[in-house]
Amino acid sequence: MDHHHLLVPIIVILILLFHYQPLQVVEGVWCVARAGANEHSLQSALDYACAAGADCGPIQQSGLCFLPNTLQAHASYAFNSFYQRNHMAATSCDFSGTATLAKTDPSYGSCVYPSSSRYVNFFFSFLFLLLQVFFHVIVYDILFFFLFGCCLPLTLIYA
């Protein structure tokens, strides 16, 4: 009985066991209201952010981020939502000088401020893992072929 068909899954599992590194969570970046910003400018910027695509549902009276019911807190949530939805573009966290970038997660209780960096990191880590597996399978196929000379590389058996 030919057991060559079992080698590829076994090699892939061994590679995953010995070469897989856990995903690293990169610190996120959030766009928040600048401390000491002028109240009138802050309100105008909040209105703009909500009208221009920020998810302002959570800062409505029944939302998870309504409390504390302050202009600073509501503007911070709206600014960050707008910033994240615009793929963290540098120009999407200004709001006429009323916003700034923060490296500390402003989330509290059940109010979670989204951060795109974690998803980007997951995507690139997953892509890197797939490339590692592909590279190692090809290398092991070539080594197997040269060591045992009598057999085709494993990737050609299934092509």
C-alpha cells in the first residue's frame, strides 16, 4: 500500500507545530479629542464626524458609550470611529486641530473603541504563516527528492 499521500499533511502539521509563532498583538492607535480643545470647535468637529461616516450610534442616549455624557467623550468616540473607517489615514485625525492620536486604548467598561491595527496584524501574521508553510513544503519536497532520488517531489505527486 502506497502511503505517499499521507506525507504532505504530516509535513504541514509538523511545520505548524514547530514553526508557528503566536500572533503578536501590536499596540493600537486611536484618534481622540484633544484635551483643552475649544468647546465650540469640538462640537462642530463632532457634528462633522457623525455626518461624514463615523458610527455615532454608540454615543446616542441608548448606546454603550453614551456615558459619560460629555462632549470630550462623545467627540473622542466619533473621531476614532471616523479615523478607523478611513483606514487610519493621517489626515483623518485632525478635525481642525481638536483631535490627536493616542497609543493608550480609551475603551472603558462595555464601550469599546475599535482599533484597526489588530486586524491588520492578524491578516499579515496569517499571510506570513501561509508563506512559511508553502516555503517549507517546497524545501522539504526538494530535500526528499535529492535524498531519495527515486521519488518525485511531493508537490508533483498531487499536481
